[in-house]
Amino acid sequence: MSFLELSGLRKSYGPVGARVAAVNGVDLAVASGSRTAIVGPSGCGKTTLLRLIAGFERPDAGSMELDGTLLAGPGSFVPAYRRPVGLVAQDGALFPHLSIAANIGFGIARDTPDRQARIPELIRLVGLDEAFLQRRPHQLSGGQQQRVALARALARKPRLMLLDEPFSALDTGLRAAMRKTVAGVLEAAGVTTILVTHDQEEALSFADQVAVMRAGALMQAGAPRDLYLRPRDRMVAEFLGEAIILTARVADGHAHCILGAIPVDRDAQHQTAEILLRPEQIGLQPDQAGGASAVVTDSEFSGPTCTLTVEVASGAGEAGTLVLRHPSAGAPQVGTRIRLTVSGSAHLLS
């Protein structure tokens, strides 16, 4: 049995006759102690789904159970303050007029016997020195504020932690470090976690399970590697990273396209279909025998990598344009003729 189980969850907004479904029949299972990332474009319903789980919104239909306890369902609704759920918001939402110690202590009942000992324990748990306890939020960096927000959320000893884009305001390098820190803290505490983010890389690196939403519906959920390499459809493929999608004729376990004959990951006979390749599967070689012939027509420098536009001409007379990334060091110049090779198999999109 799953730790968190969402079944047919629905939530709509707007006047009668013009209501818009923000969450439209979502089914999702979250394992105990795991990390799940909910991703999707802006307006897809992921924040509304998080608010339903937190208890800030009451669903119009469907049910929600946490470790066998019904939190929401027909005729039943447990409010947010009675749920064993913690929340870290995008901006941390610290109280500016309180010290860091008071912010963390806000999540601990005043009559708790070990309250004063818990506060320094929590600040150390998130990797900050006890000296920070006397400061105010404006005296901390963005990353430090997020750690304090996490400590405050952990103070209530939640069984489920909700993270609402908590790293989006941080610099790129700090984001990666904070993701790793937060993941380590939550894992050590044994807290099941749900992260809402629009950042695909963040979702893939942070979570054990990724759930992709579109227009209020859950399109696909599963292990990050499975979704990245075997997405259900074109939308999921393109949302989770750079995608090369080609039209091909599939026969005898191979996709025949402008890049030649490429093995496919499932059987299909004599049909025209779309196949998915990830850019890292495409290799660039000098113009020698083997591989598809191509010419570099444009190159855009972006530091460690270059974005190359190449015109491909296959031996069957087919042609097409591909956009590829290549390390800047040794990148072919515009006008250079090259050969493209493919490693691994192509994924056949449904």
C-alpha cells in the first residue's frame, strides 16, 4: 500500500457554467520515504495539486489517503492544521520581525518540554551554525533563508513534506547545492517529500518518481530515467529535456530515417511513426565512411557548449535539419562536412 494515495482528484474554479478544471482526475501513488517531483508548464495545475494535498483547498471530487487515513473524500475533509504535513514555500515565507530562533520555534508548541533544545538541533540539522539563531531573516542569504524555512517545517515533525519551487529564486550553482542538501536532510529524517517545480533538471536529479502534468491531468509518472528515455508521448518527451524527434519507417526492429537504420526499443512492423533520440545519443565524426552525411550551417557559442545546426542528407535521398549541442572545444566550424552516428536505440513514441 502506498504512503500517499490520490484517486480521481478534481478541483475547478470559476462561476457556474464557465468553470475551469485546475486538477482533472489525478491518480498518484507516493511511496513511504520517497521523493516525488511534480512538473509541468505554467498553469498546468501542479501548485493547485500541492494545495489540495496540504489541505489549503477542498477537492470537488476524488479522495486522498495518507498512510491509510482519509484526508479528503466524499463527506470527509481534514483541514491543513490537523494534517502531519510540512510546507516550504518558494520565498521561504519567514516572519521578518522575528529572529531565526523564533521563526523555527514557531512550528513547535510552547508547552513542548524540549522546545528550547529542539531549536538549535534543527538549525544544525539543516547545516547552519547556532550563531544564526539571533539574526533576522533579512540578514541571511537566499539559500540560508530556505534552510531556515526547512528547519521550521521540520519542527512540526511532519510525515510528508511539500516543497513549492523552493529553489527557483537561487543562483544556478546554489540551486544545485541546496537541492543536494535538502534531499540529504529529508532522507536522514525519513520524511516523504513532494516537490513542485517547472525545472526539468531539478525534477530528474532530485526525485525517485517524476509526475508530468498538462492541463490539470497527470500525463505520466514513473522513475526519472524511464520518463526521460521512454516518455509516453511527444509532450512529455519535449518537456523533460532536449529532444530529437524524427519521422521514420519502422520494420524488423529498426527505424529507417535520415540518420539511417536505428534499433528501436519495442517491436513494430512496417509503419510510419515518430521516434525519439536524445542529443547525447548523436555523435559527430569527421567526414569519413559510416554514419549520415551532414553539413554544419550555423554555430552558436554559449561557453562550455555550442549549439550546432546541421543539414543532413541520407543515402536514400532524404534530408532534414537537426539542432545539436557539442562541447565548444573542438566544435566543427560552419561549412564543415561531418558524419553523424547514433548510439543506443530510438524510443518509439505512441
